[in-house]
Amino acid sequence: GNSVTQMEGPVTLSEEAFLTINCTYTATGYPSLFWYVQYPGEGLQLLLKATKADDKGSNKGFEATYRKETTSFHLEKGSVQVSDSAVYFCALIPWGAQKLVFGQGTRLTINP
Amino acid sequence: NAGVTQTPKFQVLKTGQSMTLQCAQDMNHEYMSWYRQDPGMGLRLIHYSVGAGITDQGEVPNGYNVSRSTTEDFPLRLLSAAPSQTSVYFCASSRRDTPYEQYFGPGTRLTVT
């Protein structure tokens, strides 16, 4: 089946630290991969995407590279800010499908 | 544009009661979905719709009904509430050609006692 596994949270960092949130997936065929972000009290928003192997998605200083050989899509940011505090969800859509499959989410807290 | 709106924001029900969670979008999106969000479990798809008059089951449909009589509205009905349905419910919509780019509403926090 199709599934997404994220690193356990919560993650707490200081401002300007380097961030990595791990995400691995299991899917048939060639899925498209996504990171969504949920700020406190809000719904999810699409943060970035990658649709094929070796693609790098980027937005707001965040990056993630689609690694087919390791079935991974780790989220990185070089210098986090307090405003990045949120819950981050890795997700996939299997090739030819229309429904997103979400990971369990990772809560990130950035301290000033 | 209001985007995706949901009402109510909070609701407390007693076991066995029924209610409808409302969802509306003003972006003329074909796809609409309902998810529930539980701690440590991410989002799970309850029901979805690819257009007016068409609905289908997601991962956890039991205990819920949906209908889609218009493009704009996609209400979720709880038939007989159970404590296991205590959760945060999100409605989302997207265009047919970009089903992954879902626009989420602000959520409804439901408690069943």
C-alpha cells in the first residue's frame, strides 16, 4: 500500500538553527511528493512539491529533494525563525491517483 | 474570496446525537474532501467528491454521510455521534488538474461525550 512516515516530534530548536525533518514513503509506481504546513489554529497549506525523482521543491527558504533510491523527501531549512513554528506534514499522491496520503505530522517549535 | 469556510468552529455533542458540519468554497473547485485529524495519526480521508452529484468513500467513512448537490457546498453528517468521533475535522477543495494543491478550511473541533 501507500504510506508516509515522518520523524517523531516534537522538535524544538533555537532561532537560526538548521532544520531537518525526515520523511520516507512507500508507494507503488512513481508518486508525487509534498510538504504541507499547519500554523496554529489554521488549516493546512501546501509548502512545496516535487513530482519526479531528483526534483527539488522549494518555498519560503524550505527545500526538499525527491530521492527515489532512498524513498525519502526530507524537509530542510538553513536558518529557522520563530514564525516557522508549526506542524509539518509530508504527503504523497500515488501516480494516476487523486487522493493525498499524509504522514502523521511533526510539530516544530522555534525558541527566540 | 473567502476560500474554504467551515461552520461551526467548535461543537460538543452527546453520544447518539446527530449533526451536520458545513463546508463551502467559492473558488469553483471540482474536488472537495473531508478529513479528520487525530493526535499522532495525521489526516485521514473520510469522504471526497470529484464534482456535484458524485461522492466516494475515503479511508475512514463509517459513521459519516456526505452529499454534494452544488459545486460550492459539501456538508458532512454524523448520523449517531460516538466518543471515537471526537476529533478536528477539516474540509478541503482543489482543482481537478491539481488535486494535490488542496485549500483547507480552518477546521471544526468536535467533542463527543
